[in-house]
Amino acid sequence: MELRVDTGKQFGTFFLEANCTVAVERIGLAVTKEGIPVKCWTMPGNTSDMKTVEKVKSDLLGWKRGRCVWVMDRGMSSEENRLILQKAGGHYIIGEKLRDNQEIHREVLAKRGRFTSVRENLEIKEVIIGDGEKRRRFILVHNPDEAKKDQATREKTIKKIEEALKSIKEQTGHGHTKNVCALLSHRTMGRYLRQLKTGRIKIDKGKIREEAHLDGKYIISTSDDTLSPEDVALGYKQLMEVERAFRTLKTTLDLRPVYHRKDERIEAHVFLCFLALLLVRVAERKTNMPWDHIKAQMERLHLGEFFSKEGRVLQTTEPTPEQVNILKLLKISPPQRIRHIQVTP
């Protein structure tokens, strides 16, 4: 989800997500469009999506923001959810399920008109469906690179199907029936198959053409007519920043597993991970380097302990030019070479 905030002269964008479950808790996170975390929430694990939205909206009232636009993924696309998001003058940008066979989505895909290129590998087309209260605004997005990937993936799938059909043709009895059922119910291969009245299965060429028409495309709907089609498309695309933040929390920062039982300890654990994520993102922004690279470079800076008859010395290794550059960009002074000297009496 994205929370877009209009503050008059200033315009800020925040992104919200609440799909990370830790033990019996649910984690919500707000980050800026640059990926900088600004707030986190810890809620019971059985909290519904809409309760999560209501909680976040309530908390953000204290920020004195004027207008909110919620950006949410396809799992939140329903009539009920859209109405809740529009309460109190709010607006939404929601990803639509492309393959749910809804009539309105078929209309969007069938609408004539040229795509407009707004960014590299990002083409958009605005589509308005219906009038009055039933009016809905959609943005059809096309990514040429993703279209090529989709086509290549489908061709590999068709090749696998052809090999499977050839193998099944040579089988008989229970094994043949079992393999036919498995192929028809397969999550990816099954969509390209149809069963004839005789029980024989074959590749559905019509379905292949339908899927080819969807290559590299996705649909976004919005209730906010003040946003340009480009803003809608780019706003939805920036959901990746939230997903990246959760990946960092779960992997790099070891948000899970959580071994606490008391709510306050779980909340403290989450908040510490949130603060660590803030430091990671600030470091990435200041240096224009990924965290993995920063970490790999700075881990080579060590503190050595040396003994002699005269005493004991703590000395850091000499920083490499790369380490010096990172520290300079972060405005951190390089560590002193000699940290401590202890003379033997």
C-alpha cells in the first residue's frame, strides 16, 4: 500500500505494507518513496487487512496530512475495500487481477488506443469505463521487457506440455488417467490445456493467444482524478520499495524468528529492527551503494590486540580507500589507529 500525502506546498509520498507476520504479531511499515522508513506498527496476527487500514489511517491523523491516496496490491481489490478506502475523502490506487475474467477488465483490455511511453520499459494507456456512479478509471500498463520474458516463459511451458503429452500418449490404464488429471490441474501447464469429449487432452491454441495478449501488462484502478496517468503508474510501481524493506527486515536484519512471548518485548524487537532498517537505508542513500557492498567493505576494518613485554596495544587496521570514501560520504570520522596503550609496570 502507498500513502500519498498532499501537504499544500510540500508533497510527500509514503508507502504502507502490512503483510509480514511474526509469531502472533502482524507488522506494518511506512516508508518514503526513496525507501526511508518513517513509522512501524505491531498488531495481533489475526488483524484483518481492513482493520489494519483503519488503524493506520487513525494513527496518521495526528500527522495533520490533508489528502491520502492508498496504494494497495491486487489482494485488496474488492468493492468493499474500495469503499472503505474512500471514506473521509480518501482515494486509492489498486492493482487489479488481470486473469479473473471480470467483464470490466475485459473491456479495459479491449479498449482501442495507443500506449504512451513515460519511462524506459513503461508504457501506459488510460481507460475510462462507465458513467456517473459506475464510472471507474483504469490505467493499463505495458512493460516491453516483461512481455519478452512472459513470452519466453510461455514457450518453455508449451514445450514441457508437448513432451508431457507425448509421454502420456504412450501410457495406458490407471497411470494414464492419473497423469492426465495431474497435467490438467497443474498450476501453469493446466491453463494451456483443454479436454475433449473423448477424454483426450490437447493444447488450447485460443488460450495461448489470450495469454499472449496479456504479456507484460497489468491493470491499475484509481479513484483520484487529480493524478496524472503517469503518477498513478509510477506510484503503484513504487510498491517495490515496501517489498524491498520487508525483505531486508526478514533477511539482513533477522526480524524473524522471534523468541519473545510478551507483547511489549515483541514490539521492542520490531522497533529495534525498524531503527536498524532506517540506518541501512540512510547509508544506502548517502553512499549510493547497496548495503551488502557497504557491509562487505566495512567488515574488513578490524581492531587488533597486540602484546609485548612492554605492554598491550589496541590498534585498528589501516582503512582502505574504499572504506575511507564510505566513511566520508556518511560524514563519519575514520577510527583512530591507536585506540589504547597499556604499559606494563
